[in-house]
Amino acid sequence: MARREAPAAGPGSRALVVDVVRSAGAISRVELAELTGLTQPSISGIVRDLIADGVIHETGSADSVRGAPRKLLAINPANRFGIGFHVGPESVTCVAVDLTGGVVGREVVPLVDDFGRRFDDFVAGLDLPRDRIEGLAIVAPAGRVPASRGVELAAALGLPVLVENDSAAAALGEFWSRRVSRDQAFGSVYLSTGIGAGLVFSGALFRGASFDAGELGHLSIAYDGRPCPCGNRGCVERYASTAATVAAARDHAGLSARLRLDGSIPTAYDAVARAAVSGDAEAFALVDEAAKYLAVAVTSTVNLLDLGRLVLTGPGMAVAGSIYARRLRSHLAATAHARHRHEVVVELSAQPRDAAAIGAAALVVQASIAPGHTRSPS
């Protein structure tokens, strides 16, 4: 079959090559040509530009069936950095990542309004070279930080500033740092006081017509169920979010008194989750019930999009993630429409509380070294 060749300088071809190198870890130019469908001259040109930009570097060699050993290419991690801020209900998590998505700095501070000063202080504290920082991304629940804030900050900082939904950013961060192939239909479930999802297709976040894709929490699992502020009924968020689980726990007088659930929702939920994994029967029953509801909504999403790999993340997965993972795996194995054709891999995030901040920083990295994937709402 004849290869379709994109221009060597085109952002699509560059993004494709970067994605393949990122997911492979180390790969030769010959293998790049085979996997991308680009010709050797195009690969040579793109690789030459990426090496000149410091994005990739040669790292050892591999034996070749014919001729001299092939030089291997890999992402050059410490050449550039992305900064991500996650605006949570009680604090701002600040993260810096290298080009592979590896975390090089982290700080949690009380809620702030002056993101410009927070950026300057964070970068100075890490002693990162300013000329190697590719930008800042601020992520939060949908609508909490307007896109106009990013425009103002970009002008003040003299750097690109992205504004994104936190659950979508978490998905991109998991995709990038896990070296997931762009050929996989990849998604993540973000459990917090609400429930979100992020979807990555062909290496790019799927955002939808109004940048609102991934509102998993407002998928109805009962047409006549509990009313939701969104105007719908039976939204899974009303049954399976951390806020819903805390509300159910507080309705159990004995459990509420025993666990002292009079604090904030994140604090109260962590207490319930810790009790659940420690063998408290009542707490386990509540968390497991929430996991059952979530499994129904996730299975519908998997059936609709034919996802092949899911990561469970967000603060709600930090303590009791194993309970949710077990329920989801069981439900998908029994009911997913494509279960006889492929397994849906369900994994737990290694850093669920920081996933959104890491994803924010990864958005910056992707926009810098693989342009063509990332854009912000106008």
C-alpha cells in the first residue's frame, strides 16, 4: 500500500512522530517510518528538527538485521518544562513536569486569586530556568476559571496559558506519562465531589462542541431517579460522587458519629474510605454501592465509545480506589458489549490526588512539542 506522506514541517506529522517516540520510549528512525507511514526522508527531516529543538535525542543503539546498529531516539526529558495549577475546593496544587510527564516539583497552597504571582513564586522555588518553561495551564471543574483569565495571564507572564477542565486534563496527563499509544481509545474517570471523564483519541483530548465533553456525572442511570441541579434526574453524580457517599454516611447516625464526619466533604470522604478499606462493614457497603452505580455509567460510556483502556483517578480514588477498580472490572467483564472481542483494561492512577495538576502541566508540554493537539475555547 502506498504511503500517505504529510509535509515534514507540518504540525500533524511532527505531533505524530513525537507521540510514537513518547509511547515507544526508545525507537529507531526505521521503526518510526514503519509505524507512522511517513517516508524515510520525511522522518529524517522531522527528527532533525526535533533534535535541534532539544525535544528528542539519540540514546544508544539497537542491533539491526542488516548493516550497522540503528541509533535509538527518545524524548529528552529535562530540556523543557510545563507548569500546571489545579484549583480545588480548598487549595491549589502546583506541579512542574518534564517532557515525559515526570514530576519535577510539587506544592500545595491555600486558594489564591493571583495566579501570576503564584507562578513566579513556584518557578523561583524550584530554580527552573525561565527560558525552558513552555507555559502554564490552569485546570478546575468546568466553568470555575473562565478562558478570559488565561488570556489575561498570558499577557502578564509572556507565556502561553491554557485553561481546561480538570477531569479532561487528568486524562491527558495519564495518557502522556503512561506512554499510552495514540492508537488506543483511552479514557479516565475522575472521582471527586463530582464525577468527570476525560477522553483521548489519536493522541488528542476530545472536547466536544462547547469544550464540555466528559460530563460523566450527568449520565442518567435512572430516568425517574434523584433530581439533579443540572435539570436531569438520576444522574450518577447523585449516587456515586464523594459528596453523595458522604451524604449517605451522614444519614447513618452511628457511622457518622464513629467516624466524626462533621468536617468538609473531602475530609469526611477520606474517613469513610479509610474505614471501608480497613474492614468497617457499614463504610464498605456505602463505598461499594457507589462503585456499583459508577460501574453502570462507565460501562455505558465504554459501550458508546468502544474504549480499550481506563484509568481511575481523582481524590476519590486515593484511598478506596481498589474497591472501585474491582467493581468496574467485574461489571465490564460481564456486561461490556465488546467483551468477547477485547478486554477493557482498568487501572488505578499512581497519583490520583495530583492527577489534574500533572495533566495540566502535560497539556503545556503537549502543546509545545506536539502542536496541533491542544487548543483552548475562545
